Amino acid sequence: MLAGPILRRLEPGRLVLWLVGSAPLDLRLELAPVAGAPRRLPLDAGSCRVIRIGRHACLHLIDVALPEPLPQDTIIEYDLLVKQDDGQETGIAHWAPHLLHAGATRPNLVLRSRSDNILFGSCRKPHHPARDGLARADALLADHIDRAEERPAMLMMCGDQVYADDVAGPTLAAIHALIRRLGLYGECLDGAVVADSEALYRHPAGYYRRVELLPAARSNDALRDRFFGGSEKPIFTTANAHNHLVTLAEVMAMYLLVWSPVPWRLVADAPPPALAPRYADRWRRESDALAGFCRDLPRAARLLAHVQTLMIFDDHDITDDWNLSAKWDTTVYEHPFARRIVGNALIAYMLCQGWGNRPEVFETALDEMAALAATAAADDQLDTQLQDALIRRLRSFRRWDFVLRAKPTIIVLDTRTRRWRNRRRPGHPSGLMDWESLTELQHELLDETAAVIVSPTPMFGVKLIEVVQRIATFAGLALTVDAENWMAHRGTASSMLSIFRHSRAPANYVVLSGDVHYSFAYDVEVRESDRTPHIWQITSSGIKNEFPRRLLDWLDRLNRWLYSPRSPLNWFTQRRDLALTPYLPDRRQHGERVWNGAGIGQVWLDAQGRPVRIMQHNADGQPSTRFLAPEQETSLAAAEQPMGKH
């Protein structure tokens, strides 16, 4: 067993799980509710689809419809039994003991009747020096593992679960070693200086110099900057795209390495590649950070085996600034090599993330993937025409978003593939959702009393940063500052605010977001409406990533001065119709409104869908940070005063 199981979409009558084995596995699913009779279900072709991605690597996509619904709000132990050649069956305790909590003989799950306790976060970069927020979440779960009422309903991963465009040298070496060990399928490459994947892996520019893989023609300059330039972004981040993943095998190997400790053990003895001396220091720094990531990885995998985990892409799952603008689209999609880079990441996203959210909409795409994989059985090489056809299908696919009819309803947005293009100014950022997708969002919200909306990019962000992005956009530097926010496109911003004002829309909204590499919470009220919808913007980022500390301190301080709730400058922005009150982190030292630290977010909701507690659990082991409404802070301060003092 190479990776998994990962618990994906879980309902009383349906269980969806994802795992990868080195061969097709004969599986039995065993379920044992604490109060109820155990069940054993054979997983045949109708409930477990096997897709081979290499000689020794097979995806197992498990989607089980249960004849009788499982009980809710109680512990349910489960096991996946693998039938061996000798007829014996081995369970998770045998083949993945790292997934078990102390004293347990098998993992367990809880089907919560209400989605009122949600873990969430985004941006998990393996070679960032911060600790892994998923390991912190696993430690929190361990404290409540036997108390069903305190278990989270889900882990919502809000984007950048992998970084296909920002890969450490040692990670790329592990990827290539894993490709060889598992025999992951190769492919032909068009439009590059290498003919196929094998030539890519051998090429001297394969590490830290992938910019050289494009032919040195002037027409490729813009594309080279997009994918491999590692362009400096001095205001917000530094993109390190010199090791951008290219082939489907590379991206699939990356998923195995970020979700399971087993592949790392398989390639532990692989020799490092030959590198120019100038890369030696960088390699050592990245190796040190990855050693910490690998130490935390068994706990991260254990979390994914115990909690329903749902996912949506942001840009780094595919490539930096993916579909940023109409000009970006033209630059990238008109070049065969660029289309293949994006397409391979999108295929891997479908197989490793998207399918588990909404399996029923991917049947046709999976049929095409199975046919593509079958072409490689003879020579380990994917058929180019079938691969390009699958990429075309996924580029035009419009059902990446999904809805959970829970209590409250959870609506997860696709803010990447259905954008409102700026045709008049193609270099300016597109709106994050187009008119049609916003109309569909409004339809999903009608007559709901409350809703949780998952938007990878915050709907209501730090205003000063949005202003800087807007200025950079007008200066033609949208790519330099990651100028993507809901307010950057007038049509999208106006439509989104109109949805909140609709007379049949919910009274309470919670918007969960990531993307920005810092965490914050806002209480937002929409003015000038017959009814006053209440919105809470809650952002947790990153799981294993952070904002440059000194820069964020200055931006936060300037934002407090220029865009306080009473500032007249708000009347010159899209926020003139909003009353926005920041929640304050209880561990702040100098008046901060944002919290900078890797970790995982958690929010608890009341019966009306309003947040009663908002936490950021810090990955470094420091006490968790609580975001307090002004009235909460006042009451806590009063409670902490000595008796007799006022």
C-alpha cells in the first residue's frame, strides 16, 4: 500500500475513499459502529474502480453505496482488508500501522449530523521551514479520538494542497526516483527541447534550470516567464518555479509523496543528482526543511484516515496565477508544451482530489483515463492523442465545484476555471467567477437559512493589500503582485454583493478561505438592503507556509491606519456598502488584526450557522490563537480583572 486510505466524502448511506497500491487489490471494507452490528462489504468493480498509473502503481477509487445507513454522531471503526495470494487477509494495522492511534487496532470515523465543527486551511508547501499544520490537527484529534461529539465534521482543504510549480530540488529527486521505482508511465512532449519524459529526466537542465526546456525563440519569452522564470514578486511572495513539474508521472509522484510516508521510504537510498556547485547551499536548505516535513508526515496521513477530507484547487495545484487573465490564457493555451503542463496537473488533480468530492460527475473522464492508461501497458508510454483529448475535456469541464446539503449547507466554489474575462483589458485580472457561475451560486443559496461558502481566495480581504494589487494592475504588473481578489473585477464584485442582498438568500453566511499565507476573521454586514445579511469572512493560511513576517507587520499596521471601520477611505472602495469589523487575535502583541503563522483553522457554528468560536491552531506547538469579536474581548478582559476592581 503506497498511500491512503484517505476518507473523502462521507454520508450515512455512502462512503468514498482513496488509496494507492502497488497492484490491483482484492479488498473488503469492514465497518464496526460502537453501538451496532459489524458489517463486511466486498469491494467489487462496481464499488472500487482501479486505474493503473504505472507498472507498480494503481489508484483505487472506492465509492460504496451502503444497503443500510450508518449511525451518525457515534464512533465507527473501519478496516480495509487485503486478500493475499495465500488467501489470508491483512488489515490496516498490518500494512499501515502509522495510521492508528495509541491502543487502537484499526482507524475510525464519525458521521456528524451537523457541520458545526470544521477544520480548514490551505497552502501546504513541503519545503517551507514551518511545521505541518496537518500534524497539529492530528494532535488535536488525538485528544478527542474517543469523543464523537467533539470530533470535527470535516477537514476542508481550501487550495494549494500541492505545489506543482514550486518544487524543492530534493523533492524533485525523490519524484524521479519514485517514477523509476514504480514504473510510472512516460509520455511524449511537443514544443520543448526534449522529445519525451525520459529525455526530460536525463536533461542537464532538469534541476533548477527548467527554463531552458523551451526553445530559445522570442515567441516563447512570455511563456518562459510564466512557467519557469521564477520571477521576483517583491511585494508579496517570491515564485520559485525553476523546478516546475511537467509530466503526469511527476505530478502523480508528488501526490504520493505529500500524502504518505511510504514512498519516501522506497526512495530513501536513491543517489542525489549531479548539480552545479552554485545549487549546493539551496539543496541543503531544502533538504533540512523536507526532513521536518517527513517527520510530521505519518501524523498528517493519520489525520486524513480519520476525518472526512474535502478539497478544492487554487492556483499552485496547477501552476502559479492559473487563469489569471485573458492574456494569460492566450499565452499559455496556444502553446502545446504549456497546455500539456497545465493539463497533466489537471488530470492528477481530478484523480487525487476532485474525484473524491463528487465522484458521479467524473465517470466519463475516468473512462478516458482508463483508456489512456491501457495504451501504456505494452511500452510504458501514454498515447499522445488520447492524453491530449483528456486534457481538452478537463479544460472545458465545469463541475469542479460541489455542494454538501448538510446543516448548514456547504457550497465549495470553483474560482479558477469559470472566470469573468476582461476582454477590453486582457492583461487585467479576470473576475474570479463569471455571470453564469454566480447565477448558479445564487440558485444554490435560495431559501437556505444559513450557508458556509468555501472560496479559496477571501471574498473580503485586507483592504490595503487589495489597493496595492489594484495599483499594480493599472501599472501592468498584475502578475508581480498576485492581483487576484474578489473586488478586482467590478462585475464579479457587484454580482457577489447582490447575491448577499437577495430577499430569499440566507441570513447568515460563513466564508472560509485560504490563499494569502496569513489568518484573519471579519464580521461583515451589508448596508442599504431590505434585510441585513450577516457574513463572517474567516481565513486560515497556510497549513505549511507563512507570509514574510516584517512585511506583513507593516502592511497590517498601515491597513489599520488607513482603512479602520470608521475611515472615510472606505467610501472610495467597493466596501462603501459594507460595515466590516475585524476580529482580533487574542495572542497579538502590537494590535495586529492578522495572524502570521503556519497551522490549521477551526470554526464552531451555532444552530443558526453563526460562528461561536474561531481558532487558528499553530503548527509550531505554541498555544492556539483565538479570534475575538470586540464584545468578546471586552467581556474576557472584564472577567480577568481581580475582584473588586472595575
